Amino acid sequence: MRSRRQTVLLARLREVLAGKDPKRGRRQLLRRHPGEIADAFPLLEQEERAQLFALVSSLPQPYGILERAEPDVLAEQVIRLGLEKGVSLLRRLPVDLATAVVRDLPTDLSKAITERLTAQHHRVADLLTYDEDTAAGRMDKAPATASSTLSVGAALAKLSQVHDDLANAIYVVDNEGRLTGVASWHTLVAADQGEPLSSVAVDDPVTVGLGDPKEEVVRAFDRYHLLSVPVVDEEGILAGILTVEDVMDLVQEEATEDAFLMAGLDEEELSLTLPTLTIATRRVGWLLITLLGGLITGALLNTRGTPLPETTLLFAFLPVVMALGGAIGNQSAVIVVRALATGRLDNEKPWGFLLKQFRVGLVMAALCGGVVLVVSRWAGILPSGPTAPMIVGASLLGVILAGSMVGAGIPLLLSRKNIDPAIASSPLIGSICDLCGVSIYTGFIALWI
């Protein structure tokens, strides 16, 4: 749930964006921590995000804010800027963040930008060749390195020239780039400045491999309480490093992925750049399996023994309709709860998010209803005539839309009442979706039969 500080910040940002004094707006941004401004992007509407991006870009040092923004937020702006300006933006971002942004872009634009960066020999092009779920796909390729003969004082001078996130340690490498040791910033500060680096560096440091999965990276940080870990290839050559900030992102992604997989969802559901149709087609797979199971049950009831009356056979589909409504409600609830937990949803102004859930529900309802009509006609599962397929199809449309809205609305309502939506949502949503399913389905049966 949002803190009071975040609420005040959002209100002031909207005032600034609605005003016509860019100088005042820049002053307001400069008074806030860059991370707070970056976290506000997903909570704004699309047009407001574009305005805020333009305002941030006009600051003397805009990348202090932009490098803290989420990859999908920046990907949305790259799409809006186009190829030339998008490449210019990516070249100024940290390599690991720029790589994540390119992966969030539509295929055509991603390919064009990758070709441009490859031609410019940019490091992002190299990282894109690795799987994003491995250590290599998340590493930064610019750690501070030095030979073992370099003095401690010179090593400290080198560390002062790298980005703050990478300045906690210097890595000792041989002439071939093979990692032989590491010295932390604290060790260097406490040592005699004239000593060689080899006298203070730790030999055989903890490392991860290029192909190690992200789960192994998280375990290494947890086991050894690291601030950064070097990434090496099979020959021990230093390829890059991962910082504690990278691991925090990985932990959050893992939590989101696990929660979403339990509900049959994709971890990219919260991305700002993912179209409605793509979300719907990714969600609908398990729902169609449930639906086909119900249709097969209806076929068995209609072909074994004495044929059932039309009304009785229709009631055999009631559990399927209820199950679909509950599944949709659960999916929407998981998305909203996770969006609230990760600060990507404003519970004061959720209308854009709710509209997107409604559109997704509409597409899924159309797909499920179409399957019912096609299969019932082709296999004769439902009673002959148009009435039964119309009842089931219309009921599915109503139940899926109701499930989407109930699943999204209940967590938001609980959040506004300062009740943890993760605890209270599931039983309440299940009961309401079941009630809606029974009411809608029996209502259509009573109306048409």
C-alpha cells in the first residue's frame, strides 16, 4: 500500500504536470530523491508519464532519475521517441538496465535498435546474446579492474572513476583478464597506500558463471552476504559483475513469478508495454482446458444412457461456468495484489488499470464463447438448436467480465480501507464470483427457456 509520502508526491507531481511553468516543475523534482520520482512513473497515466519524462529530461542530470526507473517505463518512452532518440537514451543508461529495456521493446524496434548498437560496438549488444534469466543476462560489464602490482592508492583512484554501484570493490586480473582476487573499498582505505594490491586482495573470491541461473545468484548473495559478485566464464576470465541492487530486482521478480505461476499467469503481466490481446491470449490457455473439460462432461451426459432433457443438461455446465468465473477472479486479484505490493498501481486512481482488466476479460470471454459455439456445433455436445449455445456463450461472457471486475475491485477496496488485500481477497472473491456465476447462468436459462 502507498505511504502518505508517496500520496503527497503524486499529488504534487500531477499539479506540476498540469501547470505551465517548467522552471517551477524542475525545482520541485530537484527537491525530491531521484528514486521517488522514478517510482512515481508507473502510478501515472500514459500521457502524464510522457510529460514527466520530458520534464526529467530537461534537468541538468536526468539520468540520476532515469537509471532508477523500471525497464518497461523506459521502454514505453523509447517506443514514443523512435529509433534515433531511443538509441541516444539507451547509450546513456547503465548497461544492464539498457539491456532490460531493449528486451521489453516490440520485436521490430528491438531488432532495429540492436542492429544499431551492434554497429556502434555498444556493450548492450553483447549482453543481449545471453539468456535474461542467467547471471550473464543481468550483469554489468564495467567493473573496476587492476593488476596485482598496482598500488593501493592507485586502485582507490580507479574506484573513484566508476559508477557508485560498482565502487565497493576492485577486481584483480592477470594479463589475460582472468580473475585472481578482489579487494573491497574498506580494505583499500585501511591499507598503506603504497602497498601493492596483491598484499591486500582476497584470493579465490566467490564467483558465479555466465550460465548460472538467477536463483543460484540469489543464493550466493544470501549465503555469503555479498555486496557484489563477479561473473566469470569457463576459463575464469572476468566478464562482469552483479550488484546487490541487481539481486533485489531478481528477488522481487522471483516473488512475482511464483505468485503469477500459481494463478496461471505470466510474469510480464505488469509490463506497461504488453498489449491487451497478448495478455488475454497468455491467460486463456488454462481457462480453455477447463472449458473443454466441461464440454466433454456434457457430451458424456448426453450420450450415455437416456438422453437428458435440455434444461437438465444445461445445469450440468453450471460448475464449469462457476469455475471459470472463479479462475478469472483469482487471476485478476493476484495481478492487483502484486501491483499494489510492488508500487505499480495507484489505489486512489486505478481506473486505467481497471479498464485494462475489463478489456482483457472481454477478449477472454469472446475467445471462450467462440470455443463453446464452434465445439458445440461441430461435436454436438450441447442440445441441438441455437438456444443452448447462446445461453452458455452469453453466460461465459457475463461471468468472465464479472470475475475480472470483482477480482480487480475487491483488493483495491480492501487496500483503501487499510486491510491487507493478500489475506482477505481470496475467500471473498471466490464467494462473490460463485454467486455471480450462479445468478448469471440461471438468469439466462430462465430468460431463454
